[in-house]
Amino acid sequence: MAINAVVKDGVCSIKLTGKIDASYLLDVQDELFDKALVSTKIILDMSQVEYISSAGLRMLLSTHKTMAKKDGLVILNPSEGVMQILNITGFNKVLTIE
Amino acid sequence: MSTKKEITITANIRKLQCVHDFIASTLSDLHIDKTTENNIMLCAEEVFVNICCYAYGDSEGDATVTAELADDGKELLLTFIDSGIPFDPISQDEVDIDSLGEQREIGGLGIYLVKQLSDELSYRYGNGCNVLTVKKLLN
């Protein structure tokens, strides 16, 4: 399973769709990590993500830590379902959400 | 009275979709809202993935999932059974969600989510099996 990513001037825009669960991440985690290594900033559009589990949260946190030394990770337009989980876990206070 | 269904699958993260499909089929005739459905799926994922990652160490084992739906459709009981290492996830220290920032440790986050999103959680160990039951009230 591939992810839809566009890189321009070092800024990587990624649109994730569907469910970000442990099974999904087995396939995309390495690709995301590779994108983080070569980008100065990552914008993660999560408007079409209906569901995120702790595996997805771990992915967000590790990407956040990697990008903190550069221009950062931005979570763009999280869906209501994603926002609920970010709020419950306090990740809304750690991540940059726009 | 209630309706009860059961599946047994290999405890492997690649089988997560089987668990979700099983629960979706249990809920298919009910008209529950998407948030409740997602929360149920999330609880199921966290418990199942815990079994996959920790119950059997480097060995392979099975997980049995039962779904018991009350006849009035207002309550769902999901029970997860494995014959791995005895482990009560409920009694573990709560994750401290206030310890934010770069140093944040996120072990225990999955079971924290299950506690937050379920209506009741119980664990017992018997006949060589871990038995974890998640109760969710349905709208």
C-alpha cells in the first residue's frame, strides 16, 4: 500500500486516507520515515482519515520527533474521529494541528 | 438473551482486518453511529495487537474473539482469549498523558485508549488463558 505524497522545495505534503491502524502501518511506516529523512517539513492531511489507533499515534510522535529538528510536522484538518483520539491522549498538546 | 459469535485466528497483526470484519458483521444489522463503531474497532485493535505483540513471545499462537450482542441491541461484549503469558493489562500503571513533549513515553497508550473508549473492562486468567472482556454500550 503506497501513500500519496508530493514533495516541493523540501516540503512533503502527504494525504492519508481510511484507517491508520497497526496493519496499515506495517506497509507505510518505512515509506513515511524515508520521506521524513529527506524533507524539511511534512504536512500530513488527515481530513480523510476516519480512524487512528495507538500505532498511528506512535507513528505521528516519531515523525514529530524526527521533524522537530527541522521545520516540523503539521497535522492538517484532522477528521472528527482523529481529533477525538488526539484530544483523549493529549497529543493535541504535542503536535502542531492546523 | 443474546447472540454470540466467535472466531479463532492466528495472533498476527496481519490478521487485524479479520477481527475488524468479524466485528463489522456482528454490528451490520444495527444502526449505530460511526463514532461508536470506530471506538469499538479501536478497542478491538488495541487488545488484539497487544496479544499479537506480547502473548506468545517469539512463538506463534492463536487468539479467539467472541462477540456477544444483547438481544435489545444496546450492549456489546467483546472477549479476547489467548493462551500466552499471563498478563493483566488493566492492572498496569496508567499512562501519564500529562507527560507531554519530546520525552514522552507512550507505552500503555493502547490500553489507555481502551479504558477511555469502553464502558467496562475486565480481565481474568483461567484454564491457562488470558480472558479480557470489553463492554460497550450501543446508542
